[in-house]
Amino acid sequence: MLFQNDEASLKLEVLRYEFPADGGEPGSDDRNWLVLRGTYTEGGRIIVDSGAFLLTYELRELTAGLKVLNAGVRDSYESSFVEPYFELSAVGDDTGGFLVDTAFALPNTMEDVDAAELECRLSKAEMTELIGELDGLCARFPDRP
């Protein structure tokens, strides 16, 4: 997932489950945490951080919410994840595109930036591409029992 404007960019990657396939308590959320890596670039500076910031079902909810927005069924989407390390909201604009606000916490760096916060505009085609990428991630990282 790449979000960018004229001043900055934020690339988010889902790397893996936090625990191996046999790790975590069966039937608990522990088995379904996903490790996200964020790469924030601004003014020639690059900050990279990662952590178990998203659950598999939250990834599905994000995907579904953006699909509904992209289809015009709703005017906006706002994430409500268990942990506030990654946040995303989007609203349709008058050009047929979307204004997207995203934030990714950077708790494990020595930088003077606590979070990468970025506002950008996505065209309908870019939103459709993002949804396709998210669909692929949902298939790659299903819920574990």
C-alpha cells in the first residue's frame, strides 16, 4: 500500500503473522496479529518501523469498507482497529476520487517523529488498485483458528 502526496510518502507492507503457524493460543487473536512495516519518506529522510499492528479480521474489514466506499454505497470510511498504531480514513470527493488520511505509529525508532501522518488523494482507478492489493493480502493471510 503506497500513499503519497507532493511532500511525503508512506509505504505499508504486511510482512507476516506475528507468530508461527503453531504459535499463540488456539482460538485467540494472538494467532491472527499481522506484522506491518511502514516506510515513511519526507524531505529526504527515510524512517522505517514495524510491529504487530493489525489483525487479520481488521484487514478484511478495511478491504470491505473501501469496497463499499469505492462502489458509492457509503460516502466515507474510517478504521476502528483494536490498536491505534495504524489508522485510515477516506471520503469521496467531488472529482470522483477519494481523500485519504492515514497514520502509522513509529514507536520503535530513535527519530523525532512519533507517527507518519499523511493526507493524499486517490483516483477511482488508484482506489480500485489498492482494493485489489488488499484482496490479495486477505487471501494470503486468512484467519487462523
